[in-house]
Amino acid sequence: MTRDDALALDATDPLAPLRDQFALPPGTIYLDGNSLGVLPKTTAARVAEVVTGEWGTGLIVSWNRAGWITLPQRVGDKIARLVGAAPGELVAADSTSVNLYKVLAAALDIVRADAPQRRRILSERSNFPTDLYIAEALAAERGFELVLLDTPEAIPAALDESAAVLMLTHVNYRSGRMHDMAALTRAAHAAGALTIWDLAHSAGAVPLDLNAAGADFAIGCGYKYLNGGPGAPAFVWAHARHVERFRQPLAGWMGHAAPFEFTPGYRPAAGIARYLCGTPAILALAALECGVDSVLAAEPLGGLAALRAKSLALTRLFADEVRARCPQLRLVSPETEAERGSQVCLAPRDEPALAYAVVQALIARGVVGDFRAPDILRFGFTPLYLRHVDAFDAAVQLAEVLASGEWRRPEFNQRQAVT
Ligand SMILES: *Cc1c(COP(=O)(O)O)cnc(C)c1O
């Protein structure tokens, strides 16, 4: 592949116009949309309108007149289109960590009622730590055991009569490895266990069909591929067969059947609204809606199937160029494309310390990826706004940083709080 080949691919890319939706800083190749998506051009004006118009002028009347009170549902219905959920099945609220607490608690209550001998929550040791911390705390609180598996291959054998819940992140945050949601959900159900899928690195990046997979619960993140802005609200989904069986434990008034009756006793709302807790963060939801709309803009161009095809083309191009140009690095992400999310992870072959410093040196050159301890260089490829030539140029710059040794400079070796 030459740079001209990459430019030729961009010239015929049917998704290329989607890039214009974003306020990308000039001179930046942004390979971190899996950690914080970029700013859509519509967001600033929309948030300003909510602040000065709906809040500043409409004041409290805007809860009704501007539809604030149903914003978690309205944004949720849009996210539902990206994850294979039906309208009314998903709400945007709280953080991914908090939503995991809600759905895991609900799942454990279902198991306790239906199959009390099942005591194990299964997950992967490599899962994102917040997921494991929440599960560890809930397991201790409810008398369950959290069992961590070392490889995806170990999951089927662990699904035995002791398994209560299989809790997985669909695309691993560090390796980029993607699970087969339908197959693992089938295996879990065949063994009598429920499934919880964390879609943090999947929603807006890869095609998903929660209902076709028959998944039990799902949660996901608003600020990664959904471009909702830093700390954007997350989302939560429960399959229709479960949603009304149990109340989730954070039984706040926004999940009540009639919050404005102000009655002392809790009655859960019908459907997924019971997974709401407190007052929705309207400014953040307004920004999230703009981000979700930027992904939905791909629908007339083939939607997530088309985005997925481009994402694979980008990760393939980048991985191939790195293989050819950077002998110091090895590919950590799966070679098999069906198992690869929308990111490429690399690790040093010999010198672990170079991972952090190389990422810093690249950022100084305007190629923004991130570092994940202990030794991963992580590059997210968001097909909505990245071009083939960006993937090509990023690989060339990476090779230059390595070959020149510029990553050894002291300023690139100062570890900062957020990596
Ligand atoms: C990013 C991410 C989170 C983030 O959780 P917050 O509550 O938003 O901090 C959780 N789980 C996974 C798998 C993630 O990738």
C-alpha cells in the first residue's frame, strides 16, 4: 500500500461525507474515539440552545414544554436503533458503572428466585476493572462468588450448574478482542445462566442485535463511539422477558410509576423506565443526543454494517503497515477480523517501557492514541471520521517515532494521571 492507494480508497469511500459532521482539530489524527469520541459540529449550538433558551428562558416549564422529562427515553430510543433493541426498551442515564450495578443486581435477584443453587458470577480477568469492582462488591453483598476466567476459550467449560450470570464486555477494552454475543448467550442459556453484556467498546462501532442474540441485559457508554462528550450519560437495556420481574436496587423517584404523586411507597414504573434513578442530566443528554445522531447519520449509507466494513479496512490497513514498518512491535489485537473490534492494540516485543513514551511522542506529533498499562499502545479507529490516509499516516509516524528514538526524550517519559 502506498499513500496514494490510501487516498484513492478515500476518494471512493461512500462514508467519507460523514467526517464533515465533526469539529476535528486541524493537524490531528484522532485514534482515541474509543475513549472519548470527537465533538460533533451540532453539539455546541444545541447545548447553548438548551442553556439559554430552554433553561434560561423556559425555566422549569421546560421539563414539560421542551420534553426534558422524557429525554432519557428519547435518546434511549435512538441508541436502541444502534444495538438491536426495540423502542421503549432502553434508556440513557447515569454511568456505565452505575448501570452495571442495577442490571447485575436485577439478574442476581432473578437467579435467586429461579435457581438459588447457582452462586457464581463469571467474567474475564481482563474485563474493564470498573465492571469487576462492581461485580466484586455485589457478589460480596449478595453472597455470590465472582469467578474470573483467564481466556475467552475457558468460558464455555465454566458454564456449569453453578453459573448464575455470565458478565462480559463484548469488545475487550485493552486487546480489542470481540466476543460472539449470540453464541455465548446461547451457551449461557443452555447452561441455565443469564447474560450481561457491556457494550462500551461496541455501541456505535460494530453491528449489534441484542434481541436477536436473546441477551438478558446490556449496558454501554455514551462518551466513546457515541460521541456524547466527556462523562456523557450511559445506557441500560433489559430484555422484555426480564424488565418488569424485579425492581433494580437504586429505586429513585424517576424510576417510580408516578413520581409527581409524591407518595411515600415505591412502585416501579412500567418497562425500562424503572431503571432510571434520579433527575436526568439534561445538558449532558442534549450533548449525547447530538453524538448519537452523528452515528445515526450513517443509516442511509448502510448503517453499522457499512461502518463495520470501513472499520475493518482501517484496522487492516494500519495493522499491515505497522507489521511492515515497526519490527519493534507486535499485534495484540486478534488477527481474525471477526474477533476484532474497532481498535488495534500493539505491544513492544522487547522493551515494555517504550509503550507509554511512544504514545506520548505520537501525541506530540498530532497522532492521538492512548496507553493502557502495563505495555499496550492502543489505537481506536472510528470509521465515522477517520480516513484511510489517516490510518496510513499514523503507521508512518509510529515507525518514525520508533526509528528515530525520539520517544526516549524525558518529556515523553513523565507518566501523567490520565494515560
Ligand atoms: C469505558 C468503560 C466503562 C466506563 O464506565 P464509567 O462508569 O463511565 O466510568 C465501563 N466499562 C467498560 C468495559 C468500559 O470500556
